[in-house]
Amino acid sequence: MPEAVDQLIHAEWIIPVVPENLLLSDHTLVVNRGRISAILPTEKVAEQYQSAQEISLPGHALIPGLINSHTHAAMALLRGLADDMPLMTWLNEHIWPAEARWVSEEFIHDGTQLAVAEMLLGGTTCFNDMYFFPDITGRVASSAGIRAVLGLIAIDFPSAWASDGDDYLHKGLQVHDQFRTNPIIHTAFAPHAPYSVADPILERIRTLADELEIPVHMHVHETHDEIVQGLQNQGKRPMERLHDLGLLSPSLAAVHMTQLEKSEIELFAASGGQVVHCPESNLKLASGFCPVTELTEAGINVALGTDGAASNNDLDMLSEMRSAALLTKGVANNASALPAAKALSMATINGARALGLQQETGSLEPGKSADLVAVDLHRINTLPVYHPISQLVYAAGREQVTHVWVAGRHLVSEGSLTTLDLQQLAARSKDWRERILATDVDN
């Protein structure tokens, strides 16, 4: 008698990601109780399994859910507000003033809903966030069904969320406690950057992260100005300072990392730390180039993130994979520098490793959560299909995502969201645009 299971998903191709570059043709993925039970040839399924829910996906590639390893989700409401400016001008004259005026529970709620809708429709099933009111972000993510890592943000200046470093940590610990039993909501300490967080708070974060066994998520070596500030204010480059504070470790996810000397790559590799590469944001803000080839050759795990929609200007991980692959080839002057399969790994299992979630998500393996994405490759722009993994990275667009599941829950079905109302989100976004635009200095 075949075993009764929750779902059977038949796909023309299944790309497990682990092992890398494996392609399974005409296979079926078995889902039960929110987890992957098995992957086997479709012709053999009826002998072993039966389900009232079967989905056939001819022409589709079934892949692990994409993991956006660095976001500021609610900043989707600031998308396009201040474009084509250097980072510090963009921050000091536009973004930080807008945040000081508008960031509130309402702003975070509406902005995060907007971001989550965009990410789900583009195949992202997990995002690692760094922003104010992480409790609101967590509630929105949990309600929508998307997996999230909530950044317990810390920064030296006051905000609508907290008054000082101690208050940020106190409230962050409350958020950690609030979600610690939620199966799809996780936490990480998120000190903003070396130039914006003082040593005492960084030292406390190191201790607390070790005690709670959660990651630390931080902007590191994003721009040349950051290096100059470190030398002027502390007499050392930020990486050296983080090393002296004990923050370089396997639990650190260092974002951007565009300004690196050879000795710093060696130091970081020895620490076991993780890097989150945000190629499109770095390009747009002219922040520099993350040396992906040198990092991976040193054995460093490199994941992918979009950054916030205010500096990207989208949350499209398929596009980010393509940009990462092409940029790495150009910088290295080597067409083989970042093959398609490795770019897909960066957007999936490498992100899971950077966030400490590799046992739960990031690849299609029995026992893992059923975080899945179906991409229709039988669209005109991806035909003919010689190599499905290459087509995913170099030709596919997010409009080809047809189905998305997180922990077996169907969040996108036939290209439509099941847990969020797009018309309501559009109306709320229009209202925010009118309010914010009226107070921006250039408008």
C-alpha cells in the first residue's frame, strides 16, 4: 500500500543544489508535514506514495527557495526616492532624514508587506533583515508565511525604535524571546556598521551572540570612506578593530566587503566568517567590487543579498544571481570565474550557511523544510533549454516564478499570492509616496 503524503510535486527538472550542479529530469518531490520526504523518478512514485494534492509542472525547474541574505525590507517604501548619489550623500541628506521623519510601526508594517510580496513573487522564501521595529517585521513575515531572520539592530544614534545602545539591545532581546518558538522566524544581532556602533555595544553583542548561539549581521568594509573613518577615529581599519573585539568568527555575516586587502581576506578566512555580496547595490552606489574570486579561493562562504530597495532598486534574487556571475567574471577577467551552478548556490545553500540555517533550508534534501520554487523555463526568453541551471541564472526573469512554498505552505500559486492582497498594498504604497515626497529636500 503506498504511503499517504501531503503533496506530490512533479517537475520536468529538479535542481537540488546539494550536490552542486546536479540536475534530475522527470522527478517528483514528496512533501509531508511541511518537509521534504523524498525525491525520486516520477515513474516510480505511484508504487510508493499517494496524495490528494498533486501538481504537475511540465517545463518547470523546481529549485530551493531563494535566500536574500541582506535586506532592509521596509525601505521598499523609499524605493527611488533619491537615486544616483554617493552613499554618504544618499544617507545623510535623504535616507536618514526620511527615516527620522517617517519610520514608525505603521511604516515598517506597510513597507515590509510590500517587500515580502515582491520577494515571494520573485521566488525568495527567506530574507535576512536589518531595520527598525524588527518585531513588526517578524509579525508581517510570520503572517505572510515567509521565512525571515530578524536583525536585532544596534546603532549609536536614537530612532523611533530605541533611544541608545542599551535600549537597542534590551528591545532586541525581547524580540528574540518573542519569536524563539516560531518555526519560520529566526533572529540575528545586527549592529549597523563599525563606524556607527561603539566598542562597548559591539563587545556586548559578541557576548550575547555567543550565549544565544545566533549570528551577527553587519555592514563591513562597504566603502573607501568607511576605511578612512576607521583609520582617523580608531587608528585602524574596521576589520582589524572587529578582530580585536573578537567579532570575527563563523557567526559573523559581513555584508558588502568591497574594500579588502590580501591580509584581510586571509584573516577573515581563518576566522570562518561569512560574506554577503550585494552586487547591484554596490554598483548603483559605486561602493566598489567585492572580490568574490579571491574570497571563494580562500575558502570563504559567499552568499547573496539585494540590500534595500532604496539602493538597488528591487528585491529580485534571480537578477542578483545574474549580476553576481557576470560581475565576478568581468572583475576576474575570467569567463569561468563564477559558473551558473555556483551563483545558484550563493543564492540558496550559501545563504542558509551564512544565517546558520543550512540544516533547515537552502537545498532540496529529504528531512529539510519544503521551501520550494517552481520556475517556468518554457517561456520564449528561456527557450530552447540546453542547460536548465544556466537558463535560470543567465536568462530567466522573476515573472517566470509560478509557485512558491515555505515549509510546505503554498504562498504563490500560478503566479498569484495566497496570503497578501496586492491591491491593498498598492493603495497603501501610493499613500506613503504622497506623504514622503512632500518632505524630501529635492521635491
